[in-house]
Amino acid sequence: MFRYKNGNIINEKGKVLDIHSGLDHENRQVIVWNKHNGLNQQWDIVYVDEAKPEPTKGQMSPYWGFIVERPFYIVSELKSNRHITQLSSSRDAIIKTPNGNNSQKFYFDQKTRTIRLVRSTGYSLEAKHGSNLSYGSSRAHPTMQFRYEKGYLINVKTNKVFDVSGGKDAEA
């Protein structure tokens, strides 16, 4: 027997439904596991008559906080208001003075729920191991999924926010 409580589906032994290894892949096995409250153990119950269709281009994605497929800049709140930029020579995300180039433009892809580059649509922002923000091949993986909430860009896997290294308002 299972019950639903605080986002978990729990059996009589206290084990919860868990997506095996936390991998968000098609056909990934759902198992019963010890509760650790990872995203792979959290569930929403949406009744059929209350289900809303996925937002389409130009509509706000309520949970993720972005307008679907509408280009945007990611601007630092530091004094110089530099933009996150992708250099063609590197996969690391850096900040640079605004220039209006596609290397500084992004859009939210509802299907993968990732922030993609306008210049290189096959790449999305990714929270790498450690603390680096970089670009990887677009796929629906939690390291590449961010939501925008109250002025913060938050990674859904790590719950860490975008941060300018050392808080330094300087060109990379």
C-alpha cells in the first residue's frame, strides 16, 4: 500500500518511489528506495480534469519562470551589468560587457526544460561538477535545468544559484 505525503509516494515500510539513479531518461526504471528527498523522489499528483497543457511559444512556463522560446539576456546585478556570454573557444560561461551578439542570447526550451544558446541551439547551460557553469549538448538532464525565481537562476538538481565568481565585477 502507498500513500502520498509531502510530495513523496510512501509505502508501509517508509520506502518511497524513486527514479533509479536519479537519471531523467526515457524508459528509466522506477524503484522503491530509502527516502532522501532528491528530485528523483518527488512527485506531483495532477488529476486529469485539472491537467493543464504545456505552455507553447510565447507563454510563461509557471514552474520554470521563463517565457517559452523568447530570447533573453542573463544580466549580472553587479554595477557593470555584464551579460553571461559563451565564447566559441570555450565551453565555460563568463561575463562580458553587453554587445547584443547571439553569444549573449538565450531562450527557454519547454521540451527539454533547458536554457539554450541562440547562437548554438544544440547547447544548454549546465551546472558542472564543482561550481562551474558551462555549456553541454542539450538534453533533458537536471544539471541543465534551471528555474527563474525572485531574481535568481536556480539549478533544479543542486539548488545552487548563478553566481559571478568571487563577486568581481570585471571582464573575464
